Amino acid sequence: MSADNCYLNALGMLNTLGAGQEQILANLLVGRAPGMRAQSGWIPGRSVHTGSVDASLAPWPDHLASQASRNNRLLATASAQIQDQINAAIKRYGVDRIGVVLGSSTSGIAEGEAAIAAFEQDGSVPAGFDYRQQEMGSPALALAALLELGGPAWTISTACSSSARAFAEARHLLEMELCDAVLVGGSDSLCRLTLNGFAALDAIAEGPTRPFCAGRDGINIGEGAAVFLMSREPGPVRLAGVGDASDAHHISAPQPQGEGAEAAMHMALTDAGLEAGQIDYINLHGTGTPLNDIMESAAVNRVFGDQTACSSTKTLTGHTLGPAGAIEAGLCWLLLSAQNRDRTLPAQIFNGERDPELAPIGLLESAAMLPAGETRYCLSNSFAFGGNNCTVILAG
């Protein structure tokens, strides 16, 4: 099976922009993120801009209490948005022919944090806590159990490229005919471990994150989930290509020239059978850290020059870490969908002066439009600790 017949048939998603396709797309295009705000309590003595999911979450069944976590409830809520399409796939293929491949970097660590705090105070963990809630494999296993699916199920954890890489793994399941459909995506919930870890690296912004701006000082962390139904059946958006490269430069700092990032973009273009000039929009990794934006600008400039429209949406969603690749691919899915009637592309939100020292790229300083035509292409970058770089191309 080639990438030409691998489709993303349905999408469920929630993040700081809202819950569901209509709300998320509407807020994306006007640059409004209701869940992004200054919050205290995550980092001692400090208030930081943090992206929360404000939507009500799906209830978690009692018989799966060992997997009860906010992380898994985010997934349950996202998948509930496409329950009809999942049910149709189950009816057509059977539960054993549907797999689950997800990306996460925190799983249920927040529940583990609460259990440790309770133990330190009272000498015992809360009655509802089970260590399996915080295992890294929990998201995929929990979603498979919730939906009573019997196909392969696993969770990828390569930091901020986790759920982008899940697209390649899910496609392999279809290529090898081990599955007829796969639920692919990711989730992460807010937790103190992550926020304090990034604070220890001096990577948390003092206010709203400022990707590609002079004086940018770090990220805003957000939470969210995205779940796609992927199959061979024609759908609104096609998975055109994936590029996955590792430069193993440093445990946390990106390779300064962006060599691994450039390799991932070239690999995705080759996989899709495309030239760089055929890409209509790039959703940049765009974290707002000084080193990432230098690296990514240089790499994008070498591959695409300065004419391809691009922007970072992390000012709105925050950096959602494990699910960032799936969430940002989800934004591209929405931009390519018929719901985006005016074919609008989101402008870069500059919280300050654009950094003139960065390599020139086609940052959208105002809203633009996807070209009219039968097929348009969006590319999404996800670059992670340890030099894990992944690029996904969608066609619609």
C-alpha cells in the first residue's frame, strides 16, 4: 500500500481553542484561545501563561478505573466526537482489525503527583489511584479498552514528536495489512513535573510565548488531545507523506543548523512525491525558544526559501508536547477541510517585534488564503528533545 491511499477520515480534538472541529477552527482563524491564561500553582512562587482545556470531559467508566486519568479522559472526549465514524469502522472491519497508535509525554503523571502528595500528608495514596494510570503505555491501552478494540495498541513517547511519529507507525499497520483502520493521535494533560522541568531549563516564557520575535524567552505549555480515524477508504484529507529523522545532537538543545529538521522535511517531501514549491502552508514547530526558532528558520529557509506561507500556532494552543504533532496536523486537517470555506490560513501572532536576525521564511503577517485548486498541501513540523524530528504532509 502506498501513501496515495491512506486517508484521515475523521478527527476529534480539544485544546485551548475549544472542543470540536467547528469551535477550534473558528477560534484558530480569529486568533482567540479561551483556554490560554496566566495561572498560578503549577510552579512555586510564579504565575505563568498556561493552556488549559476548559471543556467538560467525558466520564470514565468504573470498570476501567485502573486507567482513570485526565489524560485518558481527554482522549475519551476527543474520540467521542467521532464515535459514529468509529462505530461504522467497527461494523465494517470488526474490533480486531482496528488498531490504536498514540503519542504522549506525560500520560497520567498528574495522578501520580497527587498520589505522592496525599501519601506525604496522610501516609496513604487516594483510594482511586492505580499505578497503571501513570504508565506511559496507558493512553493507547486505555482507549482500546474503552472502545473495546482488539487490534494492536501502543503509545509512542519521543517527547514533542511523539504523535507526529504515530502517523508513520499507524500507516505501517495499514501497509502490512495488520489493520484495516487505526485510531492515531495523542494526548497530554498539564502536570507539575513538566512545567517545573521546563522551568528548570529556563524555557518557560515570562508571559505569552513569542515565536520568531526578538527577545523571545520560551514556551507556554498547553494540554489537549487529537484522535484521527485513519484507513484506506477515501476521505476528506489524505496522509501524503511522513519524514522521520534523528540527529541525536543533544538531550534538550536542537542541532544549531537544523540538519535533522531539514532531513525530516526532505524525507516527507520525497515520501509524498512532492517538490518544495508544491507545499501551500507550513505549520511550524515554532516554540518561541531562542534556539528552536533560529534552527527552524534556517532549515525551512534552506528547503522552502522565504515564499511558502507559514506560521506557528503555539501562541494559541501552547506547546502541548506529546500530542503537539497530532493537534497541529489536526489544525492543518481543518484548514484543508470544506469547513474552511474561505480557505483562510492563520497569521503568525507576533507578541513583539519580528526578529530580523532569523533566516527569512514566509511568516504570515496577516491572514492569507490557500490557493484554489483540486489538491492543496499542508506540512507540519514537530521537533523534539534528543534530536527526534518529524514532518507530516497532508493533502486535501
